[in-house]
Amino acid sequence: MVTEYMKGQTPAQMPASGECAVDVPGKEGRLKLRYLGIDTYQHHVVFIRRDCPICQAQGFTVQSRVQVRLGAKQIIATVNAVHSPMLEGGEASLSESAWDALDAKPGDEVDLTLAPQPGSLSHLRSKAYGHRLDDAAMRDIVTDIAAGRYSDLHLASFVTACAGDRLDAGETTALTRAMIAVGERIDWHAGKVMDKHCVGGLPGNRTTPIVVAIVAAHGLIIPKTSSRAITSPAGTADTMETLAPVVLDRATMRRVVEKEGGCVVWGGAAGLSPADDLLVRVERPLELDSEGQMIASILSKKAAAGATHVAIDIPVGPTAKMRSAAAAEFLRDRLIEVGHKVGLAVHVLFTDGIQPVGRGIGPALEAWDVLSVLRGESGAPVDLRARALALAAMILEMSQSVPAGMGMQQAELLLENGNAWLKFQAICAAQGGMRVPPRARHTRPITAARAGKVVAVNNRLLSRAARLAGAPQAPSAGIEYLSPLGRFVEKDEPLFILHAESAGVLQYALDYILGQPDIVTVADET
Amino acid sequence: MVTEYMKGQTPAQMPASGECAVDVPGKEGRLKLRYLGIDTYQHHVVFIRRDCPICQAQGFTVQSRVQVRLGAKQIIATVNAVHSPMLEGGEASLSESAWDALDAKPGDEVDLTLAPQPGSLSHLRSKAYGHRLDDAAMRDIVTDIAAGRYSDLHLASFVTACAGDRLDAGETTALTRAMIAVGERIDWHAGKVMDKHCVGGLPGNRTTPIVVAIVAAHGLIIPKTSSRAITSPAGTADTMETLAPVVLDRATMRRVVEKEGGCVVWGGAAGLSPADDLLVRVERPLELDSEGQMIASILSKKAAAGATHVAIDIPVGPTAKMRSAAAAEFLRDRLIEVGHKVGLAVHVLFTDGIQPVGRGIGPALEAWDVLSVLRGESGAPVDLRARALALAAMILEMSQSVPAGMGMQQAELLLENGNAWLKFQAICAAQGGMRVPPRARHTRPITAARAGKVVAVNNRLLSRAARLAGAPQAPSAGIEYLSPLGRFVEKDEPLFILHAESAGVLQYALDYILGQPDIVTVADET
């Protein structure tokens, strides 16, 4: 028995209730912070003793949402009650995210008051019941989200209420405008500011670092903010982080772009769309997509990053995010329409979404592919190179800095003469220093059960397997994909190689893969 | 500075990582439980040291969902990481609900493994995207929910995806059947078993204890399980708990009913619809209604409680849950249809839902109204008495134990001759002993700003004010309503009296009321 105190027991050293600094009933209560070191991810929690008179006077119960104020800063947190003397009378503690958000130190005194219900919850309910949200309602919701007034349950409910195609064009525009409004917008004091985005769903499609290098080498401004993975094994920010620091504040990002013309940084650190960052946190475990939210997320970040022209890559394929040409065309039209309403010139490139791009799936594995293309290595993945060139060419032409039809020639030149590679190294250096991507300690090949031709690959199952192997949290984890469509494989030849940072996780992913024989389909050559 | 260790500091006494009992990488890890006394409400949390090798070997991160096994019991919990020496190497801790669910004691050793994603999440996503769920998909979802495999985010998403009228008749029947299937069903070995339910939304409408007393006094079997409040200031279980114990296990409930013919107990304790109990927990903070879920919740609990005949009271009024006759008729037809499919004879009574019933709004205040009707006191609320009689009469006739048209006469007789009151006292005694409902320590009258006639009352705002005053968590809290429609009031005469257990909460509710002048509308007599 190792515990000093038992469950349910009232500790003898419990102080008299008068020790809590409640002046008069109904006034806000002040508690001294003690550090307990509990990490609840980004969900703010305040820990209070169950017998604290402040809880009782103010009517706090477990799961109450309370305002926690420290000097000029304040957050809304969920109450967890503590039934043991970890906290003394008059003390409270915070989850790690709450310490950070308040910039609090142990011994600081915080004021607690019951947080009112977010005013926009009636709009959220209305949307859940299937009604349209007007501009004002959407602004109220996004304002409450950005201010941290929504609990995780509210966020999950909003994401679900907007899932799939539940937001129409007007609501999507309203959401985009609201998301731009609650964040800050960068002004580059330049005529044209280029940007790009890929609508996910295609493993390994890591063109961004290559495109930025080419476009910046050409002399254009392309301040690229990228996201971390939501449902995929790697976001561009995850991949780029294995090559250089990506968590740059706005001032540092500005210095990088002013010096090199381009950057590839994590958008969350720049605080460009604070509401979107909070939504992403609950979208991740729910693995839910919302077309309207996706459009608002993309365009609000581009507008906030100061872009004027945006190239959007939409991979189309049976297991990509966009499964049909009709769905992709609908998305394109909506992106262009909403972009126009918020002042962005949007151009769309449909790309083949039938199979993974390059070889790597996972942050570091994709970074190695990027490096081999930029360095012009002989074994560099030709598909990744071709896609990056097509996007770079489109951006060069959008900017009207090359004649129409001449974008590809110029993009190829910049890649082949090494200028893009030099520019990429300069960008990495400016972001804080270039890094060597890590290699996983544990690998295991998944082999063909029979000889034949690779006739199908399920990108979704492949992505899921890479995530189960640890990507993107474990940057070296993921999948090295060796069997593009049409390749002939022998029995027992590796189709792909699983990479993981621990044997336990490797086994976990393997167990999943063994139950999914259709990840890669090998059939007789016909 | 009161802390023994600082945020971010690595404690010197941190043990070597080998102390965690990991046998081989990839095997499940075993950790010894230490009590920390952290109450996260019913959300299971497992606390693990961030540097624990088990976390690393198994790939646990903060927010991971893990299976925690102790002997034959197991739960799924969310990981919170601890960055401080509150836990030693090889130790873990649990939230209060998780200790209870595992029946764990400090020093017990638990096994942890990564929990697979619930298999039914693809169905949940499909529903969120607007597709219908078939019987098998609904069964998969409800099975996962009942097994505790859904996180709060998943539950919030499911509730939202089914909100309003998003479940059709077939889906509602499937949900009802699935909810019955995952719980246990009581067999009373009797021909006819009566039950009643009120579709909420009308403050103070606490007929159940009176109806059960009359019906049981008549000699019928009426094993009533009630719920706690979701979005209202009191559920019947909350009110009844101020009069007698309601948390009865199944065996005790059976003894009460076999002895007295009836009971009024909390359905959650009987475990009659375990999936519903979990859904209610997230519906509460979201304040979301779902017609399909409401029907499934009502009927699954009635079927599980062994009922054969169910009388359902549907109050209709502009600020009741059912605002129009059309909505009420739609609900009635759906209840009868789904009831028929799961083997329940459902009868519906529409009642006037225009204003509160009785005087009390809140657990104890409503209990005082119930007592005054049962005791036949001269000042007993006539509206509550009349409604209880109408429902009791309907149930007596449904059972065919009185001739058609004779139910009301028999119900009045049993109330007036004191048999119902004697039966109620006997039921309370059998449930564990009759109690005196508490009185609030703090009250404040809300007065009329002008003289005139009461022409409107907003039940929703009134309910919200009662909740802000602390109901139902604080049983004595709520509202004593003094101004029924049509009454003439003088300026400064009390319209209602706010009751609260603390001055802070009283003020909080008052602040809300001051911002809502339309709770009770007083106008010139016309």
C-alpha cells in the first residue's frame, strides 16, 4: 500500500473553511495556484477542492464552466473537483494548457466566477435542428469559439452540425468571414501575394516545400502557413518540422519572408485563424469532415496570411477525399465563389488522386522525398516532382510574371539549375536552421501474398495504417510505399514497409493491417 | 511560493524508467494504482506519468483512449499525462468514476492497452453526413456506447447527429430496440404492468408520485422508473429523492413493487437503459433535444422496466416542449407506432402546457406541492391535482379494471378517501424511509413592475432561472410561482420567489432575471 491517504477518507489536516479568501458571499473567490502538472491536452481544466467554500458559495460543481482571471488575462475552464489534500484550503490548480494560456506561475492568485452560458448556444442548437445560420449568428458562434467559451462538447456538436454538406454557400461565406474577423490579418505591403493549398486525402502528396522553393526562387512572395494533420498521417507542418522549425511567431515569419520571399510555417503558431485551430482539435478524434468548414478553414487562413492569389490542388480518386469529378467540381466552384466574396483570386488544379504520391507516408518519410526532388537525385519520385512543377507553373502564371503557357518551363528551370534547392536551404536556415529528418527504429515489410500486378490501392486504409504506426505524433513513423499501380510483384516481395518508433506500436499497426487484406490488391496480369 | 516542485522542472527523485513493469515491448503494461481523488464527473480518466515507458512503448499520448483492466473488469478511459512526481514510476491513478467502475483500491495493479477505435464510428460519421442508419448500424452504435467505448466527443457528436427530427420512424424503432437490447429487462410475472411518462417542458408538472399512489392504491402494478433532469430544473427522480431514497438496485425495487404494487425510483440505478444514461450526460450541457432519441429513451426504459401499457402526458403550449398541436400529434403518432413495434400499448393525453403546474419549480418545492395534493390540504394546487387525476383515470381505464368512463370517479375516490396518501407513505417507507423535503436558506421575491393582469408566462425562461438558482443539483433551490395567468397583481407584489442554497447563486440567478423582463408579462386588464 503506497498511498498516504485513502479514497473517501477526509484528511485530518483539512483546514477550516475560513481559510479560503471569500470576502462576502457572491463576490468572486480568490485562490492561490499550486502546480500539479496535469496535462489534459488543450482542454483547460481548473482543479478545486470539493470542500472549498468558494465552490459552494458560487455554486461550482464538477463540470461547471468557470472564468479564471489572473491580472488582465482570463480563460474559461472546466472544474474538476479534488477529494484529497493534494490541494490545501484556499488553493487551486490548472491543467498545463491553462497555465500557459494565463501565463501563470505557482503562487499566483486567480479569481474564479461562474462563466455564463455562451450566448451563441441557441444558434448552435438551431443549426443542429437543421436551420440555416445567418451572418450574425455565425459571427456570434465563431466569436464565442475563438474566445474559448465553448467546451469540447459544444465544439464537437458544432463540428457535427456542420458535417458533410450541411453548410450552404451563404453559411460557408459567413463562416469564412467570421473566422477571418476573429484573427489578425497580415499585410505584406506587396501587390500580389501567392499561396497554395492541397485538399487532403492523398497520402504522401507533399508538394508544398518544393512549390514554395520554386516560387520564391522565381522572386514572388509566398508566405505559406500550413496545418498539422487532422485525419491524415502527416500535415505539411508536420513534415516541414522534420526539416526546420515551423513554430514561428508572426514577427519571425515576417523576417523570413522579407529575407527569402517565402516560408513554410505552422499556421497555428501565427494565430491566423484561432477559431479554426480550436475546431481542428475536436475534428481530429471525431474524424469528421465538413465541406463548409474545410472551405472556411482554407480560405480564412489564406486571407489572414495576407494572400491575394491562391492555387488549390484537388486530388480526385476513388479513395481520395474527393471521390468523383462531380464532387470535385462542386468544391472548386464553391471555393472560387466564397474566395471571390472574401477578396481572394482562387485557381484550382485537379490532380490524379488514385494512389499515394512519392514513397513516404508520414512526416519524416515524406521529407526525404521532398529532399530528393529538390536535390535532383536520380531516384527522386517522378510523380511528386511532376505535381509540384504543375502547381508551381500555375502559380507563376497566376501572378502574370511569366507569359501564359510559360510557367512549366520556368518552374523546371528553377528546379534543374538548383536555384529552388538553394532557396529551400535558405528558407530553412531563416526559419531557425535546417534539420535532418529522423529515421524510425523499427521497420517491418508487408509482403505480397501472391505474384501479380498491383491493380488497386486503398489510400484510406493506407493512411489509417500509417497513423496507427504513430504518424504524425511520432515523426519518423509511417509507411514507405513501394508498389505503385501497374507494378509487377513477386510473391513475398515487399508492397510497403511499416516504420514505427516502438515495437508495441509497430505490432498494433501490423495487427490492423493483417485484418485489411484490401490495402493493396495484387491480381493476375490481364 | 508554496510548491515543492516547479512547472517544467524534472524532479530529481524521478525513478529510472526500468521500474515500470513492462516485460517486453508491445506487451501490455501493468501499473500500480495510487489515489489522487480527482473527480471528472462520469468521464473516465487515467492519469499516467508522461515519462512512463509504458506510455512510450504502447504509443499512449494525452487524449489517447486506453483499455484499463483490473481482474475481470475493464473500462475505457482517456489518458491525462502527469508531469510531476505526484505519481511515482510504475504508478497510475484514476478519476473517481473510474475507481468506482473498476471497483479498484489503491495498490491494485491495472493493465493498460491502447483501445481500438469503436467499430461503429463509421456509422456515426455516416449519420453526421446525413445518411440513414439501418438496424445493424444503430445496434453497433448503441452497443459501443453502452460498453463505454465512446468518448464524450463521440457522444456529443451522436447526440447532435440525431438532434431535432433527424431520426425517422425506422431509425427511431431501431434505436429503441437497440437500447432495450443492451440493458436488462424486468419480468414482473404479471399480466398487465402499467407505466406513465410525461414529455417534459412544463415546469412543476410533477404528477407522477400522485398517479403512482392512486394506481397502486387501486391494486394495479406500476413500477415507475424516473429520470433526473436533463434540461429542466427537476426530474421526477430529483423530486422524489427529497421524499424517499430513489437509488434502488433491481432486487430492492422488486421487493418494493411486490409489497406495495408501485414505486418511484431513479431509472439510472436500475441500469434499465445504460446507453441512454450515457447520452443524457452529454445532452445536459448541450441542451439539445432529439425527438427520435426522446422516443427511444422513453420507450426503451418502459420496455426494460417490464411495462405492457404506457400512458404518456404531452403538455402542449407556446413555451412548452411541444409548441403546436401538429408537433404534439406527430409525436403521439410516432410514440404509438414505435411502441407497437416494440410491444407496448401506448396511450397519449394532451394537456395544457401554457403555464407552470402547481407552485413549486425545483425538486423540493415540487415535492411540497405533491404532499399537499396527496394530503388533501385545502390550499393544494388544483391544477396539479386535476392533471394527476386525469392521468390516473386514463391508466385505470387502459387496464380495463374499471369500466370505460369510470376511471375519474375511481381515481377521485382513492385520493379523497386517503388510500392514495397511505399508499404513498407505504411506498416511501418501502423504498427506505420517508423524508422531509429541504427548505432553501436564501429566498428573494421578484415583484411586479406595475399593476395589471398576468397575461403571459415564459416557461423556458422560468425553467432557466430555476436552474441558475441551483436546481436540480441543489434540491431546495428553484422558484415558487405565484402568478398564474389571469391573476391581477398590484405593483411590487411578488410574481414569484427565487430559492437558492447560497447567496452567490441567488445573485447569479437574479442577474439573469433582471435581463429578462418577459418571464412574466403583466398588462392592463382588457
